[in-house]
Amino acid sequence: VQLVESGGGSVQAGGSLRLSCAASGRTFEIHAMGWFRRDPGKEPEFVGVVHWRDGSTYYGDSMKGRFTISRDNAKNTVYLQMHTLDPTATAVYYCAASAAKPRTLEALVRGRDYNYWGRGTQVPVSS
């Protein structure tokens, strides 16, 4: 499975941005796709995850209410819609795919049971 993120770019505080993650290859193996972000010098942070089959989602606490994850199975693409961004959201955003077998939510949040990762897309938020 190959993952390619897009949609990153500079945005002003209070603005919105939608990221995309296109999957290719053995996409039928995917059980869930997650979004993570990492600001240099900080630990990676879980943003959210969507289960491929039923579309159910789960978000990190600081993302709830402002970020929305959706998926288009026909396009093998996952989206991360972000609203009301502030400078603390500045990071490189990565998508990841968990494949081969279902994982627990705890494992998906932890970020250690993903088989494939994209290269990331930068989102600088200016004040």
C-alpha cells in the first residue's frame, strides 16, 4: 500500500484546510486509516482515525469538534477537514494505514500498529 498526502500549505489562524490521503496498491487489506501530526521537537500526536469498512471515527481530545475525518472508498482516499486552526496546529501531517488485520482502538491511537505511512504534508499556521 502506498499513501500520498496532499492539501497542505500555509493558512492563517482561524482558517480552514482540507488534507487528502490517497491510497494505492493492496487497498483491500486496509482496515483503518489514521492521521498523525508532528511538530519538530515534539512527540507525534494522534489526530484521528477512520475505520475503512463502516466509516466510524475517533479523534484525539484536542481535535474534537474542529477536525473531521471522512473517507471515499471508491477513490481510496481519506480526508482530514480542519477548522478554526491556530498556530499550535502547525506540524507535518501524516496519514497511515493499518492493514492485514483489525487492530484495537488503543493500538490505533498509539500509532504503533500501522503498516504503511505517507511522507507527510506541511501545515504552517500563522498568527
